[in-house]
Amino acid sequence: MTIDLRLSGGRVATPSGLIDADVLVSGEKIVGLVSRDTTVGATTVTDVTGKLVLPGMVDVHVHTREPGYTHKEDIRTTTLQAAAGGVTTIFGMPNLSPPTTDVATLRDVFDMYAASSIVDYNHNPAPTKLDEVMGMSEMGIRAYKIYMVVDTGRTYPHPAGTGMHDHGHLLQLMDEIAKTGKRFIIHPHDQALMDYIEGEYLKRGENTPQGYAQAYAARQGVIWDTAIDVCIRLAEASGCPIHIAHIQTPLSIEAVRRAKARGIDVTCEVNHWAPFLATWRDVETLGPYALSYWVPDEAREAIWEGMRDGTIDVASSDHAPHTREEKEIGWTEMWSAHTGTPGIQYYYPLLLDAVNKGQLTLDRVIDMVATQPAELFGLGGVKGSLQVGSDADIVVADMDSTWTITHEDTLSKIGWTCYDGREITARIDRTYVRGNEVFADGVVTGKPGTGKLALSSADREGK
């Protein structure tokens, strides 16, 4: 057997725990986890002594902005950041122009990834055209995505064609998706309640970051809690596996916890801004640059607990870049600003920093960023773990490297990060996608167009 790559001297995070071992890679797969003294030749031997060898992140919630909004970001710049941040697989989102709602638009998007992506990829189309749902499933997608929201005062980031908040239509979608066996990602939102709540803020002239933040968190997050309760009940009624995006309130987390105990197939994710941004201080100092959403202190405590006890299954970035011009208007007209924050380059390092701070265990971080997203979205045995036979999607991390995030270092097209000036203690040293180096020593070395469509093992055999 020819060994293409040997990572030597590191501590390897395997499904059974950390071990001292060398990782052997051949033909894009992990072919061995061997002791230091095992004699085997390799084309490339890389010394990673003193470092952790971890599975690459599978980020199931990424906004590439291509096609339609490439002044913000594109697939190439998104995957530059992914490589630098230890993300080896991304799932794109459908709120594009045109929105990804059918076989034709999905095929076009897959072609764009194939031409430009540095890391592996898939895409979550919107299932708003029922007669297209099965055809898109047969193209190898791992999930669908819908927004239960209609924007007030703007047409983005939730464009027409990607939204559905009528409960009957949602149940109809779930019935159709259940036939595919794929998971249904839902951006929860009670539109009727939000129309009333934000209307009251706007009538009072509170069109500010503080007003917007308070409106979306109003009454302990009622717009999230009621929507999630409905989604869980419809999932139970339809048998459709659902995945709740943007989990952020105590009652929502508890609702998911109860649903899991009842055997309902519901999972949820936490995005970078919930544990690491979105404090009231962030709202006041960063304003529109911090919004996404405000997370009150008691809600943040519940999020950390949900991450620790496993109620929150997945950590995904919700990477959502917008230009400074699209943000700046928010200081005086927040409902006209584009909401969302970039995060794919820094989420994995921030989570590893949380391990150093004792806020999370390493096992939980790996579970949330790699193991669970791979298993829940049909990539188990292919992605998400360091074991013989899996894709060699590998991250080498230095857990004793203090550094500061800056605007200048961000690889996003927009040129800014909401974490500018934040000091953290863990750094991504190297990233490999299927054994191919895409990031090393601070430089993205991967080439656009080398990423591949991430397929389940069954789909790989079929194709």
C-alpha cells in the first residue's frame, strides 16, 4: 500500500477518545491509526507533535451568497474562510437569486461549487415547489431548508421563494419530505406575532439596533418558542425528521429536550453568535454588526447548558456576510439593514478556546461540529470522524497558541469580522480535505474547484 501522508506525533481524537497515534492517509481515506514506532513509508510526513488531530468541521448552515449576491461573498471566498477555520464540508443555503427551489437551479448551484469550492460541499434547497422535492433528493442533497419568515422593510436575507409560514403548507411540505428520508432544516419564526411585536416598536420610533434586538427577544422569545412548538408537533404528525436552526431561548431548548424524550426526530443547532456574541454590550457597541439577534444572559446560560448536556446537537456557523454599507444603515434604520454575521472562519477556534476555558469538553465540541452533523445528515462513516475508511478530513489544532482576531486577517470579501480584537487561545494550524492540504501555517493552499459533492456512502456507491 502506498501511504500518501503521515501525520506524526499528535494526539488524535478518535470515536473512542484521544489517543497517541500517527494518522496514515492514502487515496483520500484514512487507512491507519498506528503507533509512533510503526515503520511505514509515506510520500509526505508532517510532524504535528504537541498538537491535536481532529476531524474537520461539517458546517450544515452556510450562506455563500452565490449566485445573486456576490458583492457580499462567493463560493471561493466562503471556502477560503472554511479552510482557514478547519471546516472541511459546507452545506449552502437557498436564499440566493434565483433561489434554489428546483432541479434546474440546484444543478446550476452544484456546477458553481464544482468550479470554485476549495472544500467539500452540499446544498440545502427550499422545498417550496412540491413537484421538485423528490427530484432534488435524487441529486444527492442531504437536507432541505425553509424560512418561516417574511422580512419587514427589506427583501433580503429572506427572499421570495424560500419562505413558508402557513401551518397547513408546512405540514404538506413535511409529508413530502418524509418520503425522501432527508432532514428538514427550519428557520423558526411566528410571523403573525412578529408583525404585531415589531409593529409596536416601529410605531414608537425605535428603529435602532436596541429596538430591533429587544423586539426579536420580546416576551422571553415568544416568536421562537411558539414556532418551534408548532414545528415539533408537525414533525410528530408527519414523521418528518426536522432540524431547528438558531436555537436561542430557554423554552425552545426545553421543548427540544422534551421532544427527544418522546422519541420525536428533532435536532437543533447553535450558531456562532449565540454563545460568543449577541450580548447587550455587543448590541450597544457593535450595533448592526452584532445582529443576527440579541441573546439575553439567562438565554445564553441555557444555551451553554444545552451544548454541554447534548440537547443541542450541532454547532453550525450560519455564516451570513453583508457589506459595511448594508450594515451601517442599521444605526438609524435597523429594520432596513441586512441581518446576519460572518462566522465560518472563527467558529471552530472559538469552540476550542471554550474547551481551554473549561466551558465545554473536547468530546462535546467534536460531537457538535463533526460527528453529529455527519450522522444526522447522512454522511456517517464518510465524514465527521477520524477512523479507518473515512474521508481524511483532518484538522491539526494548536491548543496553546494565543492570538487576536482582526479585520485584517479575515478572508471574507466584506473585509470585517464581528470578533475584531478578540483574543483566543486555540489556533487551526492545518486543514486537510480528503487528505489534500488546503490550509497550512496561516496560508490557504487549496485550489478552487478541488472540493467535491459530499455524498452519503449509499449515494457514492450508486454514482
